[in-house]
Amino acid sequence: MPEDSSSNAALPRLRIDRVAKRFGPTIALDCVSLEVAAGEVHALIGENGAGKSTLMKVLSGAHRPDAGSLTLDGQPFEPSDPLHARKCGVAMIYQELNLAPDLSVEENILLGREPATLGWISHGERRRLAKRALEEIGQPQMPLDTPIRSLTIAQQQLVEIARALVCEPRVLIMDEPTSSLTQVDTENLFGVIERMSQRGVSVIYISHFLEECQRVASRYTVMRDGQSVGTGAMAAASLEQVIELMVGREIDEIYPRMSRSLGEPVLELSEVAGLAKPSCVNLTLHAGEILGLFGLVGAGRTETLRAVFGLDRLAKGSVTVFSREATHSTPAKRLANGVGFLSENRKEEGLLLNRSVADNLTLTRLGAVTRLGFVSDSAQAATSGNWMARLDVKALGAAQSVGELSGGNQQKIALGRLLHHDARILLLDEPTRGIDIGSKAQIYRLMNELAGQGKALVFVSSHLPELLGVCDCIGVMCRGELSEVRSVSDWSEQEIILTAVGQAEPKEVAA
């Protein structure tokens, strides 16, 4: 870490002093205070709706505080907008990606900061800087000319990280940076964070993965209901203490399991291959089963679910649903047959952000809230209210726009729609992405309840502990192929990773 001058040695890199922010009647921030030293990695922890994202938007210039003050290296810091904040040395990686989908990887990384000579963009210098940023995050192979919209969500997240590093910030805010990353990419990112910390860059790390916070952060601050309710050294705090500060209550069991027996096969895939991915998938899903799918970025997990749901065309293979051949069914037919799909890209594929919570929850099954051929506002509101209560959605009401909710609450609404539709087979692609620890425990319990009712779930996740904690069996994909499916008890984390990278030895079969 660089030496500070004697005059600045005692000053924190960033000081937040009694910051407040209100949106109409809603108090988002209530006298929040926080200090971050130069070179410090500081974890900011809290449930969805606790005020973390609002506070970071104040720091990044997206919101103006109603009260309180900010100082950066001892000087007043009053960013007028995100560009101003970046010029001052404060950059943010948003949980909700903020990229230009029709521009290339290279153009997105340098967007707004293009190197220029006499008003003309220096394309050679732009390419050099983009390459350097991708190399720093361990992605030198990513093609610079590829349009952003053609990348996976995980790849887009890596581009967002590279974009933030280009401006060489003094303070880097990371909001759920690993939510879509594999374990390998996550490890690469931890290395980047360590190197930046050694260079004196301050990092504010927001994550619902508390084990990640323990791994990368030296200090933490917990927020609840718009207030900072606790701070301290990360090494001295137990996960139980942090969770209790977050939720204001004890959480007895993160990964609940209920005893249940598996029923008949409800989904069978035979030699399934897409036009690009997957290349070969064979699996059988039973009623009452939770089957996890793991793999590195690009392994074909998302593509498999999309192909099963009918969103992407199959090149070969067959799909059987409830013992009926259904290889070439459309998404509408899949829904009608009781198959539901939760996309990892909730902004573009999972929700209508400009419509109400009620509309989003009921839109695929309006018959349940229709009276005499018309949608009944009262029935829709009552039904939506029931699902909101069951999923613990934090919103002003069923009439509120989904786009105004936090990312975690949006995810709950997307999941609630499948439940309202009464899907019997649920294809869940990263369903806990952006959801806090308390809400995750609720989702896990709900998944167990659904399986106990005889529903079948395919659960794609990049987070191994939750797959091992929730699933009955896990299949690992590598280079488009589903190599094998085993009972959870027959897997270790090391074996799963080795299989995902194609380095596992064949498992011996008992005679």
C-alpha cells in the first residue's frame, strides 16, 4: 500500500457522516455513518431493502443525500452524477448490469472514457486499455469485438468489473460482484481485490455470501432498515452474530431438509443438444426431486433449461414431459403442461419492470383472477397480496411498479409467478441471485416444501454450498455435456470442481 503523507495518515479514505435519504414517505437511509481506510476491503452487509444500494448510489453520484456529508481523503465529496464521481475516483459496479447491449466488449469497457487525440478516438489505445482490464480480471480470452447482448449474464458481469477498473479508482464499490460468477471466476476476482488493496485502493464489498465477506474483508458494517446497526473486525465476528444483526432475529437453519420419497419420472432428456449448447444431456427428473446443475461459465447450464422450456431450438434429442413426447413444444405449451422457467436475466426475460407487482405475479394465469371475462382488480390484489406475504416481499403494495423494488424482491416476484401458475416442474436458473441470507433461507424452505408436495425442481446455481445443502442430487456440466448425475452424498466440492473443469477421474462402480 502506498505511503500516506503525515497530514493524511490519520484520515480515512472515505467518511460517510450521518447521511439520510428519503423517497416520498419511505425513509431509505436514516443517519448512516461509515469510515473506510485506504487499502481497506470493507464488507457492507444487510438484507434486501436495508438501504445498502441506496447508500452506494449516494456515493456513486446517482442520488443526492438529503442530509449528512461525504469526505474523500479529507476533502468534501459531493458528486453530481456517476461520471463526476468516477472522475473524483469513486467507481461502482452495480448488481443490475449497466451496459450498452449493442456495443462491443471493448466499447463498453471504455464507454465515456475513450482515449482521444485532438477530439478523435484512439482506437489502438482503447483496445490496449480494454485488453489490460480484461487481463487484470483473468479474462484475456474474451473477444473484444463481441456485442454485449450475445454474452451470458456472467460474462456481462465480468465486463462490468473490467469497466470499473479502467478508471483506476481510489474507492471501488462492488454490489454483488460474484452473483453470477463461477467459483473459478470468483477466485480470480478475489485475487484482483487483493492486488487493488495492496495498491491502496479502498473496496466496499456488498454481498449476500457471508463466507465471501469473511474471505476478502477486514472490517464490516451491517445495515438494517436504513440504519447502520453494527460494525467491527470481520475476523472477530461469527456468522451467527452477523446474521442476527442483519435480520434482527436468529435463523435456526439455512439449509433445511425434509424427508420425502421420489415419485415417477416427470421429465426425461435423451441425447439433447442445442444449435450451439448443450452438446449432449441425458437426465431423468422425478416428482418430489430437487436436481442441481453446476458448471463453469459457458458449460451450457442455462442453455439446457432454455432448450427444455422451448425457448431455444434443439438440434437433436428428445424431451419427454409427464411420459408424453414433447420435444418441439413451445414455451406456451410448456406452461400449459405445468412447466415453469425462471430466467437468470430477470430484467429482460423474467419481469415487466414498468408493470405492477400484481400484473407480474398473475400475468401467465389470469383466469384465476378473472370474473365474467374481465380481470378483477380486487381478486388480483388479494391473490398478489397472498403471494407477497408468503414470499415476504418488501413493497408498498401490489400496485407498486416492479422496477421500483430491490433486486432481491424482484426475484421473489419472478418466482412467485411460477407458483401462482402452479407449475409442477420448475426450471430455476440462479433463483437466489441477489437475495439476502434471510430470504435465501426462505427460498430454500419453499423449495423443500414444493418438492414435498410432489413438484420437481431443476436448480442451476454457481454457489456450491447451496447446491450441496438443498439438492437431492447434482449433475455437473463440462463443455456442453452433462457428464454425470450423482446423489449429493456421493459428491465433494473438490470432485464437483474437478468434474466441471474436465479433470475428474472416472468414478469407480462397485461390483
